[in-house]
Amino acid sequence: MTRTTDAPPAPPPRPRRRRRTSLLAATALLAGAVGTGALTQGSATAAEPGCSVDYTVQNEWNNGFTAQVTLTNTGDPVNSWDLEWEFAGGEQVTQGWSAQVSQSGTTVTASNASWNGSLATGGSASFGFNAGSAGSTSVPDEFRMNGVLCDADGQDPDDPDDPDDPDDPGDPDDPPGDRVDNPYAGAQLYVNPDWSAAAQQGGAPSSVYNQPTAVWLDSIGAITGGSAGSNTMGLQDHLDEALAQGADAIQIVTYNLPGRDCAALASNGELGPEEIGRYKNDFIDPINEIVSDPKYADLRIINIVEVDSLPNLITNVGSSPTATPECDEMKANGNYVEGVGYNIGTLGDNDNVYSYIDIGHHGWIGWEDNFQPTADLLFEAANAAGATPQDVAGFAANTANYGATVEPYFDVTDTVNGQPIRANSSWVDWNNYVDELSFAQDFVSEAAVAAGFPEGLGAIIDTSRNGWGGPERPTGPGPTTGTADEYVDASRTDRRIHLGNWCNQAGAGLGERPTAEPEPYIDAYTWVKPPGESDGSSEEIPNDEGKGFDRMCDPTYGGNPQNQNNPSGALPDAPISGHWFQAQFEQLLANAYPPVE
């Protein structure tokens, strides 16, 4: 059986937000990208054909751009749709997703995918595409859905009597300084010149080296002097450069908890298990002092919080075969929970900071014993050290990991010869999920809400290294005449030896390019881990960064309980974590999916 293509249920409306001074979340939807068009006809209750289109140029380089389009049906329900527009500047579509996007001459037609064709009155569908250009990119003047003109009447469909309502989340003219539900929506994201230069020198085309990536603050020194390897700029340097680029948003990773990464050695940090005071006073407080400068008030600062921290306290403690003494210590002393709470609470005092707490990935947290307990622990942290759940913008999945965003050729509900793969495949192994999209959507819409978080939060998925393209990528489902293992192993695009393998994985490729609002409940696909930066050294390398040698980064290692004693699947000759790894970067380019153009 192949993966079902039914669309997930539409997310609930996000709660209206005000400034943090009232201890609620924030307000308006900004469409402040390189170019934005909002075209509307009728209202959500119209009893005739009608449509509204938001067209946003999310990223632009010398000879191309990426656009995101959201089509809203404002008329009678439709079972399928075709959206047409004209390009005026010589643009040419090269690739599309979540719709079939084709071009004939200057006319572009986007047709629904199999799962998003039915649009009720007020229903919407989003898709994106890449296009080449001759140096000029313009927003189309008009759109037609199934032949019906989406007329540019200038009104906000959420409030047709007040097109300039500054508190209306559907109004694209909200001022940049106002808080928004999704900081990625309509935003031009900051491109880190340190990483961009390394990627260009490493052989990447402009369609790659002009992509936005996150800035990692992984030590106290990184705040002022940059992190590992070629990353030379401090936080203030990056923020100033973001303003110079005209960016609307910048992504940072705050990653320096006491006793950091208690289940692995490659990314151990500088602070001892009990140094929560230094974490607060010497790490978070200086970051807060910089980001609270009024000159950055209009810059959305997206804060990805403490990767792999809280999930470790669920899976790697107590009597679990994967437990470590270090994780038991961090659970007992409470410093992970307190540190995360202090992080999101302190930085959350700034209206322009949007914090996403890390939730691991489906191959770690996807089982019942881990799924809801992780959400409950995150909620505990969101109420610790002065934080409130309103300080949380959402959750980060697959950060610096390799799990496929979508497995197109098999699903957890599939059976082979009457046997469910969930129970009979060693790859699935009773997990409830086979990919990151379904995992993140359910975490946001089910587990987080059950834990006490507000409805309407979103998730981001790190797609920097989970493309799994190249010659080993399957082109269809495996045979249904053999065993569950044979079926799954032939169907899965994720070609790792085991889901527990996480270090410099052989065969990996770049994944989906950064895209806002690609699916329900998903705020963005984004590149949090900068492609080409190592996960850890393949042999012991003395260093002054506090980073140890983890055998999971050794290609000769036969494994441990965390990967059920399978080979590590790591590449050889890797430097310490965060440093540039040219061989890995070349592999990521070669195995990119979608392919690099």
C-alpha cells in the first residue's frame, strides 16, 4: 500500500494576540517580503464564485526567486481548482510543490494536488514554486481561479468594512513592529554572510548559498565573537547586518544549557550541570540586552530554544536502556527545565522575539510513552523561571537531524500480507509516525494542546539535511508480496541504517528549501542547521570548545542501545561539531531533494 494523500484537517484559528505587556500573545500578519500581492473578490459568505490570493516573494537571488501563494475560496465550495496568472518580466517556473505548477509562454497555471482540491467557502490552499528571472521580479497584476477573476478591491477579507484595521491578522499592511502569529509569513529572512561565503566557496550555486540559515549561539563567547569554524560575527553584528540586508526576520539558536546534550558527547557545552547561574547571567541576560535595543524592534528575532534538551529527560533517564547518568543528573537538578523557562521568559519580554522549543524528531519522540510526556515537560518549562505559555511561538522539529519531512511511498497504517508494518517492520518498530510532517502536526494540534498550550501554535521543521535524493532514492513503494521489512526498506526515502543515527549521515542531501506556511500547523520549513557544518568529529580531536568525541560519529562504530546496536552510518574524516565539513557539503548538494538547480 502507498501513503495516503488525504490532507490533514485545517488548523484552528490562531488566538488573537496583543503585546506581551498584557501577558497575551501578539497581533497582526505582515506580508512584508520582497514583493506581496493581496487580491480579493467577495467575502467569505459569498454565494457566487470568488477568490482571494496572497502572493509573496519569499527569497530572491541574482537570477531567480522563491514564491509562496495562498488561494482562498470566497465563493461557493469547489472540488478542484486551477489558478492562473501572467508573468510580465520574463520569469520562468522551474519547480513547484503542493500544486502542479506549469507555464506556457507568460501564462502560469497552478492546479491542485490530490489532497487540497476541495475548498469550502472560506477554505484555502497554499503552494510554492521556484522560478528563474532575468533580474526583475514583479507581483502579478491579477489572478483567476477556475476562470473567475480575483479582483483587487483593496479590502481585507477578514474585515471588509475596514481595510486598514491594524489589529486584523489578515491585513498585509500592518506595521513591521507589530507582533504576528507566524514570524515567517511574508518575511524576508536574514542570510548569514559567514555561512553564505563558506557555501559559495564550497561549490554551491546561488540558489543554495543565498538561502537563510540560523545563527547558532552555542557559547558565551559566541555572543560577541561568533561560534565555531568560519563563523566570525557576534550577535550584534548579525542583527546589524540583517538591518542592512533589509531583512524582516533573523533566526538564532540559543544552545548553551548547563550539562548540555546529556546523551551525547559531540555537542557537550562549556557549562557544568550546576551552572544555571552562569547560564542566566552570562548567556541569556547578555543576549537579551542586545536584542532589546530599540533599533531592532522591527526585526523579528526567531529563537530556536536549546536543541535536544528536554526530550533527553523523557527518553534517556531512569530504567530506560538508553539512560545516561548525565541525563539522570539533569532531570534531578531541574536545570534544563529552569534554563528553558528563563530563556523563553526573559527573551519573551521583547515583543519581537518568537521562541520555538525543540521537540526532537519522530524517530525519537514518536512513541506513545514519549509523545505526550514530552509535551507535558515542555509545558512545565513554559511555566518555570518567570515564563508563561504565551512566551512560546511554537515548536521546532528535526533540528540538526535527518528525518524525512514526508515519506511519500509508505504510511504507518500500511499492511503487507495482512500484517501491519507498525508491528512487523524493524524500521517502524511500533512508532506512530514515519515522517516529520505528520509528527509535528500532531504534536502541535494534539499533544501541545492537551498539555495546556494555547491552540493555534505552529511548528517549524529543519529541512537542511533531510532531502535523501540521489540515485538511492526510491521511485515508488516496495513489494507487497514479501515481508514488512522488505516493503518498508524498499519504500523509505530516509536511507539511514537506523532512525537513531544522527551524526554526519552518509547519503543525506539538502531538503526542502526554506518556505513559510507550507502545510497546516507548520509555520515554516527552514534550515536551522547550516548545511556543511559537522555534527561531530569522527575521531577524538582536542579542542577548547568543550566538545567531546562521540562514537556515534565514528564510521567504524557498531552502535549502542540508542540505535539498537546498528552501525553509526557516519561519514569519515569529520571535524568537531560546528566546523565546516566540505565532504559532507558536497554530498548534500549531490543528494539534494528537490535537486539543486
